[in-house]
Amino acid sequence: MRTRIKLLRKELGMTQEVFAKHLGIGKSALSMIETGKASLSERNKNILVQDLNVNPDWIENGTGDMLNAPKDVVTFKRGRENTLPLQSVPLYNIEGTAGLIPLFMDSSNAEPIDYIHIPNLPKCDGAIYIVGDSMYPLLKSGDIILYKKINNIEDVFWGDMYLLSIDIDGEEYVTVKYIQKSDKDGFVKLVSQNQYHADKDVEMSRIRALAFIKASIRMNSMG
């Protein structure tokens, strides 16, 4: 794998410093990965697959094409999904809708604060602003995520990024995490991109709402 990571970096035209920053690791850590002294973490593999559209089979064993899509495509979407020429995706304020669960249960009565228009995007149910830093540096507070509701936890793609509503002592906790399999029956493992956030096993029964993240938008401003 170490030679493939180096080949990928050169194909993308990135220096070690730039590539390491994109993965959220140090240059020395990337150097260790490229020389075989360290392995690529699952969350870093997810960045390559979701952010840069790298073929996961190519990462693991070198089979297939290196990239699933042109390297300038940076939305979180699966290449095999049907896209729409243009759609109006409603942007919601979940504080104004009293949380994610009411929004998902009756979005027809929720009043969007705006609409987002992105061509050639997979079908989305809505968009919300990110709060918190659990997925930093991939996502930061104030970014917008576009999502598609999932009705059953069994339909998730392990390792992908999801928007979740979790019941904690009767209160709703909304977060964005990678969902991975847990070693505990009836649980899933929630994994952050931020290295300072610990992984957590959560009972499936506590997940009250779930959505697959299709794309993200970062708002940059100059002071």
C-alpha cells in the first residue's frame, strides 16, 4: 500500500506537506506511511475515497482504476448514483424546526431558510449547517452538508459519513460521524475525523434519525 499512496500523491500533483494537511496528519506521519513504517488509518482511507474519489479496491490491493472520478470532483457522493441536472435543495435551521427528528418526520411543514442549487448532484432531501468540530478538518462548524434520509440502520454503508440524531437521556444529540461496525451486538461504532474525539459505541436503538451525507459546502470569507 505504501507505494500506492506515494503514486496517488504524485498523480494528484501534491507535495507531502499539502497531501498530509489534506489528510489531517503531519508530514512526518505521511512519510512513515509512504515508507511502510506506519499504516493508513481507516478515517484517512475514508478521506481518500469520499473526498478524492479514490477507488477503495485500488487502495487495498491495487486492482481497478486509481480514481473513480476526475480528481477535481470533491463532493461526497458515490460515482454509481444517478445525478440530477439541477435541483433545489432546501436549507433548514434545525433549531427552528426543534431538531432533526421533527424535520425528518414532517419536512413538508418545515420552512426552509434558503435553497441550494448544485448541478449534477445525487437526489438530496435537504441541507443543514454543521455545528461542532467532530469532523474537523474535513468539515468545520458553519459548513453546509446536503443529505438523503435513511430509514433503516441496516441500509448504511459501513465506513461512510452520516448525519445522526441520537437519544441521550431523553434529549436529542445531533452529530456527523463515520459509522463503522462494532464488536458489540446491537451497537455501531461512531468515528470522528477529529483526532481529539474518541470513537464511541452506540446502541442502534438510540439512533432516532439517520441520513447519508451526499455533499458538503464550505463558506469562505475574507475579513
